[in-house]
Amino acid sequence: MSLEPGALEVRLRREFGGTMGQSRVVVRQAVDLDDSGLYEADIGHELTNDVVIEELSDAPHGTPADRWNWWIGSLEVAYGGYGQFGIQRYRSE
């Protein structure tokens, strides 16, 4: 089962709250990460909606964007090359 952007956006808001802008930017970054093949090469399995939700659930707290950055930071420390997928800005709507 591959990444499904529309379903992921809905799950992010349901699980972690936040704004539409926050969940949309997380989905865009997740799609970019998936397209890069980096996660699958490093971890050994594909990036799916369930993986994203599970990993973001491990974050201590925060919006979808905060949680995403926490996870991406962990991947950056462990493997390197993930900084480009961090979220710097998003529309607040």
C-alpha cells in the first residue's frame, strides 16, 4: 500500500489537529520524501500513510507540522540527507 495524499491529509487532521495548511504541507513533504526513494532505501520498506501516522504519533506533542519536523530531525540524525524534507513555512489557513 503506497502513500495516499488525500487520505493522509484527513488522517493528519483527525489524529493531530492543526490547520489545513499544516496538514497540506506535511502531505507535500511526505510525497516528496516518498518520490525521492530515500526512506525506502534507508529503512527497507515503503513510506505509507500508516507509517507516517505511526511515526508522527511518537512525537512528544504538537501540530502535524511540528511532529513531522521532529520525525524528519530523527531521520536526519540517524541517516543524514533528510533536512531537505523539513518544514520551514506553511500557509496558516
